[in-house]
Amino acid sequence: MEKLRVGLAQISPSLGDLQRNISLHLDMIEQAKKQEVQLLCFPELSLTGYVLRDIVPDVAMPAAEGSPSMAELLSASQDMDLLFGFVEEDRRHRYYIAAAYLSQGQILHVHRKVYLPTYGMFEEGRYLASGDRFRAFDTRFGRVGVLICEDFWHMSSTYALWLDGADLLLLTSASPGRGLSPEAALGSSRSVELINQTYATFLTNFVLHCNRVGFEDGLNFWGGSTIFGPDGKLVAQAPYFEETLLVATLDLGALRRVRIQLPLLRDERPGLLFKELTRMVTSDEC
């Protein structure tokens, strides 16, 4: 497959209202069908809203194909692959910020957010458990890696997925606006855009970032979802602060062309890094 039609559903979910948010997802899926989207991504916690606090157990669900809340989305994934955000409850009643990748009626992969910000305005660690792995996985469009918000502020996360074979990075977030940059844009938006472009450039990967919009508990989510190509160039960007469906066609052949010109993946030395990390974590230097 040389071309991939992707969509980023930059939505404003309703806090704690699962059924309303499922309907919002289905509406976006219908819009995406009309534009022949093959892979549609939603933001972090797209089924629940972000500032959940004590209602976390009320909106949580198992990551299982028999879960009633997933039934309609699993059915919709017969027509296009879907990535959406939810609160996962495991069998021992721990709760995780999670993202599920659905394809042809099946759950292909679930990523649990590893890095939970619990500083400043953020308090995720008070209510939620941390994931413990970064794994790429195979799809009909190639090998994919998923990260959630704070995860991609840590370089090791994207690096691990790159080494695990991911050529398409799907990043989801519920990023609130804060600070101003010298260009009079939001400081937080500028930082995220630079991070995404940097990963695309140095990993020679496609990087798709879907951020939410709307207001919750005084927080303003800025949107501005982006798609970067493996050459680090911007493919498409959604507007700030508006619900929208951003659609673009990716030329997957660009991966080969860029990596011929810039063979960073070929020349990477993970064994050397492993040796040095082992030295650091087993000594007093780290």
C-alpha cells in the first residue's frame, strides 16, 4: 500500500457522558467515511473527557471485545481502523488512561499511558495507575506505535517504538493551553508542534498528533492537531480551538525515499545504548 487516507477527529467530548461521546465518535466516523478515510484517530480520553477525578470508576471499562461500550465502535471498525481514548479497568480494578486501536471488528492493541503528570495543574497520578510498556504492533497499513500526551514528552518513549519497528506514530492528547510564546501563540501549542516535528525528522517517521478542544473545569484545550511527514515537513494542521475533522493522504513511499537520503535508522546502534544504560543504572552515575 503506497497511499493511506488518515483522519484526526479533533473533538470536544462531554465530561463523564459515555453515550453522548460514543454518538459523537459515530458522527465523526460517518463524516470520515464520506472522505474515504482508512484510519481515524481520536484524542486522549475521547470517550470520557479529561478532568474525571472521582468519577474515574464510573466511566471505566475493560479493554475487551465483549464490552458493551465498545460494541458500536468495534462494528464501525469494519469500515476503517479506529484509535480512541478511554479509561481502562483491569481485572483487579486498577484504572488506566488508555488508547485502543480497532480494526475489522477486533482490538488490535491497547496502550496504557506510562507517564502520568502530577504537577502544576495536573493530578493524574492521584486517580490512575501507570502503564509499564511501549510496544509497536502490526496493522494492515504497516507497523504502528501509540503514545498518550505526557508519554511523548519523554524521548525514550518514541525511541523505543522506533526501534520496535513503528513507522507511523499516533500521538493523542488532551493538552490544555498555557503560556504565550514570542510569536503570540500558546506556549504549550508551540512546544508540542516542535516536539512532533523533531520526532518526525530524527526518526524519519510519520507523526500524527490528535489533540482535543473545548473547556473543562477552567481548562481550555487548544486543538491544533498536526500531521508531519518523515522528512519533518508539515503535511496538515487543524485549526486551534475548533472541532474539526482533519483529513490527509499519506504517501507511504516517502519512508523509503527519506531513509535512503538520511539513513539514521540504518546507522542506529541500540546495542551500544543498551550497554551504556546498563552501566549507568548499575552504578552510582545515574
